[in-house]
Amino acid sequence: SSSEFAYSMKTAMSSSPAVNLHNNISELRSVSFTSGGNIERVDARNFQTEIVALFAASGNPQFASQFDWYYRDRGQETPISWILRDRKGNVSGLCSVTLRSLRFGSTEVRAGIAGNLTMDPGRGMYLGAFSLVRAMKSLVDSNEIDVLIGVPNQLAQPVFSRLNFKVIDSWTTQVQVRKSWDLLKFH
């Protein structure tokens, strides 16, 4: 079972001295990290070929059919994305944040949903994953969003934990099936 993580400027701060992303990240377009790569805030639609190849190399070739749905521009805000480039300039990592308005009682919260954290497994840039998560986290630090929420898989969960994300609840999936008899009659 995955855990849902949330990061808010009010509840957790990165104590990492390696990268200082707290200085107006919205104007920052490219940062060099100790991982030997470069993080760039980009419109992922301009890197579709490289991103689809990255997902295929990571064992998720079906993402090619999901790319247009995820990064579409149909009235909602386009997800904010970052790519990680290796020393040769190749795209070797990606992460994105989808923006949503959430309401808790009478309080409206601008939330970011972390997603598509992907690294090229053949490049061995584990530190790049930390840099990408820090980039997502910077949206809270720069007050672009109030909270960052994610559901990391088993590989990403330690990265989120090390960067002071707090577990807020466990994730359960529930469905409502119309006319369930047809589905259940064979069981």
C-alpha cells in the first residue's frame, strides 16, 4: 500500500545545505546540482519525444499513449514540470506537479499533486531524484502553492521521506460499480 505525502512550508522545511531553492524559484530556469546534472523547469509538451523515451527506458512504454492526456491544455493549468539533464545534455529524469484547488471546510487551498517522478535507470543518477523532488518542493517554498501532495511508489518513498515530507494518511482505492452483478456472477 502506498502512502500519501504532503509538504507544506508551515510543516516541514528542507534542511539540505546542498541546494538552496528558496530564492524565488519561479524565476529560476536552470540549476546545476552536485549530481552532475542540470534541472530545468520546462513545458513538458516541448520534450515529448525525450520524455516518452525516458518512460520506455524506465519500463513504462504505455506512457506514450497517456502523454497527451496528462500534459493536455484543455482549460486547466498545464502541469509544472522539470527535467534533469545529464552531463551530456540528455534528458535523464522528469517530475511534474498538477495544480488543483482543494477546499477544507471554508478554507481554499492551492495544492500541487506530485507525479511522474521518473529517472533513466541506465544512468545511475540517484541524486538526481532528490534534485527533482526538491524542485517540486520549491513550489511551496516560493508560495506558488500551499501544499504538495503525492503518492510515491516504493522506490520514490525514501526520497520523499529524506526530504522531510510528512505522511498524512494511507491511500486506499475504492470504486463504485454500476450493475455489479454482471461482473461478480462468475466469482
